[in-house]
Amino acid sequence: MAINWFKYSAPSTFYGLAGKLVPWFAWPSAILFVIGLYIGFFVAPTDAVQGEAYRIIFIHVPASIMSMFLYLIMAAYAALGLIFNTRLSSMMASALAPTGALFAFISLWTGALWGKPMWGAWWVWDARLTSELILLFLYFGFIALHASIDDPRRADRASALLAILGSVNVPIIYFSVKWWNTLHQGSTVKFTGTSMHVAMQQAMFITLVACWMYAIAMTLARVRSIILERERNTQWVAELPEVRS
Amino acid sequence: MNWGEFFAMKGYGFYVWGSYGVALLIFVIEIALVRHKRIITLQQLRLLRDAEKEE
């Protein structure tokens, strides 16, 4: 069976598809959060060094990973929109930005609440923390720049440039614990394996998948409104049952 | 282990629940905002259409 993928790059078809997909990501996300946190709080043992405080890891690490990945995906969509002039790609970039910014905020917030009992400080100007803060500001910059230009296509192009240039920051965040001598600990989970207890790994992996599904559900739900707004003068929008009623 | 002990997190309760509480709050707010935006967008589309009909 051949699927015509280009069909779904048209906002009119993607609008309906996105609407159908949202619950398929939203509900599994909620269920996985419950399972992941159950394992994280009731199955995973107390950490030998950090005691119970380490349990912040099950939201801190997934949120941090999401904030970086969502930025790269946003920049990739923005670049596609810039190069191929595809409307939907730019709309997807705009839809991803708020969710990415929120994950960056959660990463910093939970990091502060973890840093206080472990390091004795809510915040330090450490390479890892500072580059993550810059990521949050890049998200804000993208959203603000897009909002400040009236012509949506020009706004797409200007903010795409910002998104692409800002993506340099993502590898800096990732490698910051290796390149600089930071207070932030190195990666516990590496490509070569991990020293973590198996229940801790499972809990973190499950909450990470839950965060992924949450982000996809939110982005798809948000892009539907963006599509309606930007295609408001088209016939297909006027004919939608939810608009006609 | 009873629930009191569980929520105390051996003295780290404030940090652990402060992390999860705010994360949950942010998710709830984002879901509400996305739903609100959909309602507003649909309302605006209907207003726009009605305004055009009157012309």
C-alpha cells in the first residue's frame, strides 16, 4: 500500500489528521506518566548518595531532554519552511515553540529544587545551567519575533533564521558537562551503558516516553488552531462543520 | 511505610513535591490554554463569516 505523504503536507488534510491523532497521544501519555511515576516512587530504591531527593530525576531529565529535542525539531521545521516555502512546516515550528519553552522552564525549575538540597544553591552560573537558560530565552525570542511581525510569511522567515542559528546552543548544552568542569553532574545514561538501578532506568525511560507523547499531543492540538487562523480565507475552512455551526 | 512518611520524603518533601507539583501545574495550564485558543479561534472565524455575510 502506497501512502501519499505529500497529501498530509497540505494544511487542509493535516488539520483533520492532527485532530484524529491527538487522543492517541494524549491518553497513552497520561497512562505512562502514572506507570512511570509509580515505578519511580514505589519500586525504585532510595539513592545511596542523594537519598530521596534524587526522585526529582524522573521529571528533570525527561523535561531537559525534551527541551533540547523539541528545539531541534522546531528548527528543522522552520528550516524546511524557509527552504521549500511550505506553509505547514512553519506552522509546526510555531506550534512546537510554547511546549518546548515550558519543558525548558520545568528543567530549570526542577533543577533549582534539586540543586538547593544537593549543592546548597538554587542557581549557579555553571555551563550546563547557563546554556539551558539561554535555550529558554531562544524559545522566548522565537515566539516574540514571530509575534512582532504582522505578515505571517515574513514572520516565518525571520523566526526560522533565529531558530536555525540558535540550534548551535543545543550541542553546547549536551556536551557542557564534558567540555567544562561543571558543578552539574555528568550524564548517568550514556551511549555505552549506565550504572543506574534497573527500576530507576525503567521509570526514567517511561516518563520520557510520556513526555514525548504529551509534547506531540500538545503540538498537534495547537497547530490545528494555527492552521485555522492562517487559512481563514479559504473555502475548506469555511466548509468545516465546526466553523459552519 | 505510611503516607506521612512517603510525603515527607525523608526531609526532601518540599523539593520533590515542589518539582512535580509545578510540572503538573504547567501541564494543566498548557492544556487549558490550547483548548481556550481553539474555542477563541472558532469564535473569531464565525464572527468573520457573519460580518462578511452582512456586507
